[in-house]
Amino acid sequence: MSDSKFKYDIAYSFLAEDEAIAVAIDKHFKDDYNTFLYSKKQEELVGTDGEKTFNQVFNKESKIVVILYREKWGKTPWTRIEMTAIRNRALNEGYDFAILIPLDEPPVIPDWYPKFNIWFDFKRFDIAGAASIIKAKLDNSQITSSFLSAVNIAENIDKEIAFFKDRSVYLASSEARLQAIDLFKVLIANINTTIEQINKQKYLKIQFKETSGIEIELIRHPYSLRVVTRIPYSNSLSDSHLFVRLYQGAKIQSKQNYNFDTIDCETLTFIGPGSGKQIFSPSLLAEKITTDFMIKVQSHVKRRIKEKTLF
């Protein structure tokens, strides 16, 4: 299946917190195509000049480049190198080699990416749909992200049924329950790390309170934010959720619910809020939770300063 002109059929560019999505998509190709997914190619990169290697992969060596895009993409050291290589390649070839998959909600498309090129509505089509679009691009089909043929749709339905069956078995396992507990612990550790960094400020302090193994609370008068996990069964994740509640005094200001779920039937991730499809790694969800809380704190502090009632 591989194109002999290229070392790789597909190269994925993504932020660290979106690795699970890249891995889930790649599972549709690993048996028939040669793909570049950094975490799976580390052994090939040992001892190489990382910047040069990545530049080669995304500029010359890959037939298709799949970008899992968030607004932070291109601003971290490695994705900045990848973005530069991709944009330099586009100067000579145009963007026909690139498929953009926006993951933010609502989707955000970078200004430099041509709006008439293929970009993929992840919330609408999900993992199987993304794989269909990428495969069609590999096969030089004229398919676009807004159209799937009857055969493509049939293939996706079959994959969705298979995934539903595998997912149901996985989420009903004691292994998944244990992974959910570990996932919550990693989330809390990430939140705590962020609060420790915030508390290095001279005046602003946030109290981090772990009230139990299933609940934490962030406190900065007049707000408190509680993050609580509910896993009621010992051998299943049925009815299990993560609750995030913002209080002003005793009154709830906002509430969001996240589910423990899987996109590969091997590992867990957070999906939400509510019935939304947005996928969160522990680090990404920790960033969202702490940022939302600090926006409320900032608004309160600004108001108090304006009123000259801060102290």
C-alpha cells in the first residue's frame, strides 16, 4: 500500500495531550501503511538531530500530513518545528498534502490554512470518519470532509458497530474501573502542579484542599471549585462521571459533567462536558478547569480593585 516515493504514508502532528487521538486514528492504518507517530518512532530518533529529523519527515518524507489542531499547536517547541516544515512545504506544493482536524470546541482554523482545503469536522465524524478521509486522500480520491460515499458510510457503520461492542465490554471491566481511578489521580496531580505554580505569586494564593480520595476543592474567596469523581461499581464504569462545580459561597455558579470513556478500547480519557464529544487528557482537562477558575477569580479581583475594596 505504501507509496515508494515517500518514507511514510502518513505523519501525525499533534500536541502531547492529543496523543490518544493520534494513536486511535493510526490503528486504522498500521497494518497496511507506514506511518510516523512520534511516540511510536522514538527508537528511530535516538541519537538523531531532532529538529532536522522532524523537518525532513513533515517537509519531504510523508505523503500525507495529519494535523490534530488546537490553538496551542505550533506554539510548543516540537509543533513549532513541525508547523514551520509544513508551511515551508506548502510554499512549493500548496496544502493538498495536509489534512487539518480541529479539536477545539468550537472548531478553530488557523488563518494560514486555506479554507477551501480539506479540514475535518471531528465532532461530526469521529475516529472512523477521520480514518476514511485520510484513506481517501491516500488513494487520491476526490472525497471531501463534507461528503462520504455510500461505501464509505457502510464501512464506517460497520466500524461503529464493532467499536460499540468492544467499547461496551471494555467499559464494563474491572480493568477500566482501575484505569479510571488512576486517570483521576493524574488529573488531580496536574491541577495541584498548576496551583503550586500559581501560588508562587506574591499576593495571589489559591487553597488546594483534597477532601477525600474522590474529591478536591480549590478555594479563593468568594469562590470555591470542587472536582469530584463518582465510580459506584467495583467491576464497571457504568454511571461513572467526573463532576466540576463552581460555587460562590453556598450557591452553584456553574456545573460541568465529564464521562470516563475510551477511543481505542485500551485506555481511558475524559469526554465532555455533558454529552459533548470533546476529548480531554488529564493535562488538558486540568488546564481547562484551573483556567476557568482563574478567570472567575480575576474578574472578582478586578471588580474589587475598581471599587477600592480589595484590602
